[in-house]
Amino acid sequence: MGSASTIKVIGIILLVVGAGLALWGYQLSESIGSEITQAVTGSETDKVMTLYIAGAVSFVVGLYLFIKN
């Protein structure tokens, strides 16, 4: 396997992981505990925001690596 194809595979993996983290954050934001926290404070919980940010960063890096070569 050449280095260009290895980078593409890593990019695809990061795309999938990023989408998975964002989906997990979305599902967590719909939980009862998170909705109560959101109703009281008016913002998402730290865990949900961490999952959204990590998912977005992973997705963008994966997309860059996939398109780069």
C-alpha cells in the first residue's frame, strides 16, 4: 500500500469517526438530563459540545486528507 492510499484510508476513517462523534453528541443532546440542563442554563452540556467540536475537527481533517492527494 502506497503512502497516498494510506493517507486516503486515514482520511476516510477520520470522516467516519467525525460523523459518528457528531451523531453521538446529537443523541446525547436529546437525553433527559441534557434537556434539563439546557432548560435551566440555556446552553448545551460540556460533553455534548466536546463531542460536536471533536466530530467537526475530525471530519474536516479527514476531508482534507482524503481530498489532498
